[in-house]
Amino acid sequence: MDKSAALARMAEVSTVDEVLALAEQLGLTMNYEQADYALGRINQTKNDAAELSGDTLEKVATELFNL
């Protein structure tokens, strides 16, 4: 999966199970707690204040999914 497809999928996740499935598709191993943390970070990027502070989906993808 290329980066743009992974980012699009990340923007759509809404459950921890979906994050786990995405990580598996990317060849990563995450436990439930890591996926829950990732979901929280992904959800944070969806508000304007996070983007203004530099917390973007791309940044989360790089930090948590090695994209």
C-alpha cells in the first residue's frame, strides 16, 4: 500500500480494530493498546486546533506507521 492510500485509509478509521487491520496491511505488529493510542492520535488530527499546532495525519503516519 502506498503512502497516499495509507493516509486515506487512516483518515477513515473509526475503531481500534480498523487500526489493527491497517497496521497488519502495512506489515506492522501492534497490540490493542498501541492501536488505541494510534486511534486517539488519528482522531486528534481531525480538528482544526491540532492542524494549527502541527499535529497532522502525515505526522502521525510517520511516527506510528513508519510511512
